Amino acid sequence: MISWAHVHAEFRARALAEIPGVRVVAISDDDETRGRAAAARFGVDDFVPDWRDLVTRDDIDVVMIHSENSRHRDQVIAAAEAGKHVFCEKPVATTVADATAMAAAVRAAGVDGTAAFVSRFSKEADRAKRIVDSGALGRILLTRGFIGLAGIAEIGCPPDMVAWMSDPALGGGGAWIDEGSHGIDLLRWLVGDITEVTAMTANRAKPGLDGEDIAVALVRYADGGLGEVGTVWSLAADIGMRNSLEIYGTEGTLVMRATDPFPRVEVYRSGEDPLYRGWTTPHIEPDVSEPHDYGSWPPHVHHYKREVASYVHRVQNDLRPFGPTLDDGLACLAVIEAGYASAAAGGTAVPVARDALITGTA
């Protein structure tokens, strides 16, 4: 594992520790005090000061990267060239150019590159995906997504993480690239590629932040459908986060509430189809087959455990891709970059980079 700059390294290390047959062999961090403390917490004997030495080791199968967003490129490329599978925190980079180089390096090396789009792994998102893929909603016409936080500091992230995420050079921006990446990836995964973005950003409640704490975007899908995405880093709500989605189709409507006090998926269909008639709340199966004690973490972070369990299972059984791909990360970042370009131009519609759409997979 490279870097504890992002708190998600802690989440995933805890999840890995619960899975039989998996071991964190070595940890590297340019903040030696932080890295050695993480190694001590998880019983990892080997702290490697220079990550370049870590990626070339023969006793490592997978490299997980949780460094500052702008530092992902060099680490992913080096790990891929050393023949390691790579798991990279999202956003996979801060520019489309860097993400393109990373995806190309993984393909050239023949290894698997995974983008950590953990929002796909909530039970509610999984259920929504099954319903959309079943065709129950018909042709998708319009989507509305919202994802936000009270703020990086406000939800309890460590001060060092707050510092780099507030620096556009290291983080790439504010709420739009951070939480917006989750929202955009969910839409691509559920509905399809996005080809055009019209966006506005602003800073309304974070005067110390050198970037946006709110963003709103309109998107056009490859099949002509439309959508809107809102994201906030200054949210006032119970657990300090929200992730909700509405999908309107020709045959029905789906509402996903992944972080509400009572998370659920709701579906409306007219007609006589016995599967969904009127408003229903489809049953979501419990996680009976996963190697985790879900009672030890709050419900709104269970999806990190589900993500890691799925990833390890696929690695152990060579079921590629092991998760959302770096190509998915590239395609998502192309939408984010187009959104920033649109906002800078006063809300003008901006096309998404075509090369990213060709490479990426919905």
C-alpha cells in the first residue's frame, strides 16, 4: 500500500485485515511518521520509505495507491511497468492527460488497473444497477443525481488530508472533482457515456478553500438523454453526507437513497407487470456471503468493505476486470475536466474528450 494521504487507505486496510488469505506485505509513505504508524496499527513489519522500492518487489501481487491525486500518475505507471496489478483511489488523476498515460501503461503491461469508485458498491447502487439493466424502466430519458459532504474537515478527515485536498495543485479542484467523480461514475455505470457538459461552480461557504464548494452540471448522454448533477462540500445534514439519484424512463422511475437515515431504492411502474406495480421498495439482500463483520462500522461506510471483498475475490480467481477500470477513471475524469472548462467559460456547453469516450467503458 502506497501512502496514507487519503483516509480511504485506513478503511481498505481494515477491510483487507478481515479477509482470510490476504496480507498487507509492505507500506510506503513519504510521510514516514504517518506510514510507520499505519504499519504498526495493521501489524505490517515492512515499512519502505521509497515507494519505488516497494513496487518492484517479487512478494507483492497488488499495489494499492492512496496518495494525493496529482501523484497517482507516476506511482500507477511504475507499478504497472513492474508487472503489478494496480488499485488507485479516485479521481485517478487531476488531468485527462495523466489518466490517459496511466490507462495506456496498464494496457501495455497486461496488468489489471482498478479505479476505486466505491459508490458502485453500496447495496442500493447494486440494486439500482440490476433494475436498470433489467429494462424495467424502459429507455432512460432524464437523470438527477446529488452527492455531497459537510466538508472534508467536517466529516472527520485528518488535517493532513484536509490540507492537500484544499490545494488545487494536489487535489485537482474542490467538490466537483472529489464528490462529483462519484456522481459522474454512477451515471456512466447506470446509464452510459456522457458526451457533453454544461457546468457552474462557486464557493459559497468555505472561504478558506481555494476552489469550489458547490457545483451543478447538466449532461448529455451518448443516446441523447439528459441529466443533472449537483455536488456540495458544505452540506448540512445528519451524517454529513448524501448520495441520491433519480432515474426517469419511458416505463418507470427509480429513486436511490444510499445515505439517508433509511437507505433504500424505490421504483414506480404503471401497468400490470407484477414485478413492479405502482411504487415499490425492492428487497435488498443482506451481505451473507461476505467475509466482514458489518456491525463494527456504520452503515454508510459498508460499501468500502463490499468493494474490497469483491476486489479480492476477483483477484484470487483472476476474474478480470477486478473492478471499475482505469479506463472508467479516464472517462469520468474527461467529464470532470469538461465541466471545469464549461464553468470557466461561463457555463458554455463543452464536449467531452472523444478519445476518453472511445477508451472508457460504461
